[in-house]
Amino acid sequence: TFSQKNHKVVLFPGHGIGPEISQAVCDIFAAAKVPIDWEHHEIYTKPINEAGDLIKEESLNAVINYKWGLKGPFATPIGKGYRSLNVTMRKKLNLFANVRPCRSLAGVKTPYSNVDLVTIRENTEGEYSGLEHAVVPGVVENLKIISQPACENIARYAFEFARKNNRKKVVACHKAGVMKKGDGLFINTCKKISSEYPEIEYTEEQIDTVCMKLSKNPEVFDVMVMPNLYGDIVSDLCAGLIGGLGLTASGNISHTCAVYEAVHGTAPDIAGLNKANPTALLLSGVMMLKAMGLQKEGFAIEEAVIKTLSEGKFLTGDLGGKATTTDYTKAVIGHINL
Ligand code: NAD
């Protein structure tokens, strides 16, 4: 848990629809009387220094100082010479866990109605360690790193998350039948940590079986913890189960700070047209409020979103409706019950 004295939050509106959906979040948070002050920071579309960074050092320091950040989508520059924003942020802020809750939302029709899952993805190593080279022409070695400290961090985070959020089960997803040492270390570490959380049911499941079960009967899972690549894929699969990326919140967590973000992109096709659905960024903000200890405001906003979606009168185009971003925002505000 982070300090609750300081409720200053860094806001990165980002690009494309980012500023519009950020404005919607600010308006809804103000209506719910959320006791935070936003500090706006920019993400650049061109490198701002020789290292190729797209973000100022002072913005990263602000996240470290205030402990909380909310980030809209950003346009990835085309070409070489820049450093991935996610890599810069992850390295400087040590955002080791990516958390994505996916819960069925009334009013959003999908083949599944009872989805309530959380994927917790190891975010610093595994297949995405960035270590690949050609051994000889035509043969590439791509190294998957699994280290005990990173496994312990993510496993402990998953169990702590389950405990704090009254979740009953944690499943460690792996392919240790084939990658006996690497994924073996991952599950052995999860198993060891699980003994400290006897109230939470712990199981292990091969990642291919997890995908089969998710598509057949997603209710069987609760909290799922996994290495980087599996988490990247399975978290999008779970977003699909509840209606897509426009509804899905996420958080990138370190031991001392966290940056919450919508998982969709900048939607250039509808940017500036007042058509974007702000739900994903809004629910990311709600996740942040709950982690900050602002449960009352978090639940009030979440309930207002659920009511607005299930009522179905003010749905944005991506959900088959005709409402503008501002119509939807007003409808959510109208449903806030403090
Ligand atoms: P996208 O998510 O921006 O758009 C895909 C489709 O989904 C589009 O039709 C878009 O209109 C729609 N959509 C997405 N979010 C929506 C919302 N909130 N409301 C309504 N409709 C929505 O994906 P893309 O087109 O592949 O990428 C566009 C840009 O975004 C690229 O520059 C890409 O690099 C960037 N991107 C950024 C992030 C991020 O910042 N985390 C993630 C993905 C893509």
C-alpha cells in the first residue's frame, strides 16, 4: 500500500482520442468529488533527447513522487531512433506487474455473461527480455529469462492482490512440461509463495489448457498469474471475452508507484470527433482509486458506468450506439450516487 496523504496524480492524456477520453475521466472524477489533483504531463511523438526518449525525466520523477499515474494511449512513432515508452517507463519505474481485470458488463453483449477474471502478467523478463541475436545467418537465438526474484515479486503480488480483493483462487499458468527449468522455476516459486496464503486456493495449469478452458468456460478461473508472453496474449483474450479493448482497464505496478492505462490505442479514425468510448480509461482510473484506498468514490463511478451501459441509451459507436463521448460522460455523471 502506498501513502494516502498525497492525492496528486500524474495524468498523461496522450494522443488521438487520449485528450477527449481524459477530459471525460476528469469531468466524471470531479462529479464524484474524488479528492485528487491532476498534474498534466506530455508524452512526445518525436524523441526529445539523444537516448530517444518520448517522455521527460521530470514526468517520470513526478510519478515516483506522487506514486500514481493515469495514462491515455499514445501514438507510437514510426521509424528508428526512439526508445519504446513502455520500456523507458518500466525500467525507470520498475513496473514489474501488469494487472488486467476483466468482468462482464451488463449491457455489453458477448457470448459469455459471467466473466470475472484478473490476469497478472510478469512485465520485466521472460520472452520479452530483448535478448536476441543471430548465431549464424538464418539462425536466431531469442533468450527467455526467468529469475527467482522476478518470479517471487509477481507471485507475491498475485496473492496479495487476491487477498486484498477477496479473490478465492490463483492459478499459475505455464508450459513447464516443455520448458522444465524456466517455467519450472516460475511454478515452483508460485507454489512456495502460495503456502503463505492458505485461504487462497492455488492451482497450476498449462497455458494451452488455460486458453481452451477460457474459450469454453471462463468462469472456472479467478486470478491468473503468468510469465510475460503468455500474459500479453491471454490478457487480450480475456478482454475479448468481455467485449474488447475499449472496455478494458489495466494497471502497471511497482513496489512504490503505479501507472494505470486503457489498453486500446489512439483510435486515429475517430480522434477529435467526440465519438470515443472513455470507459476503458475511466475503469483504469477506478482501479487506481481502489488501490489508493478511495473505495467509496471508486465504487460509485463503477456503479454509474454499469448503470449507463446496462441502460443502453447512451452507448458510443464501438458498442453499437450513437452517443457522443460527452453524451456518455453526462449519462455516467447522472448515475453517480455518492
Ligand atoms: P486502436 O486501439 O487505436 O484502434 C483499433 C480500433 O478500435 C479502431 O477502429 C478504433 O476506432 C477503435 N477504438 C479503440 N479505442 C476505442 C475507444 N476508446 N472508443 C471507441 N473506439 C475505439 O489500435 P490501432 O489503430 O492499431 O493503433 C492506433 C495507434 O495507437 C498506433 O499509433 C498504435 O501504435 C497506438 N497504440 C497505442 C497503445 C497504447 O498507448 N497503450 C496501444 C495500442 C496501440
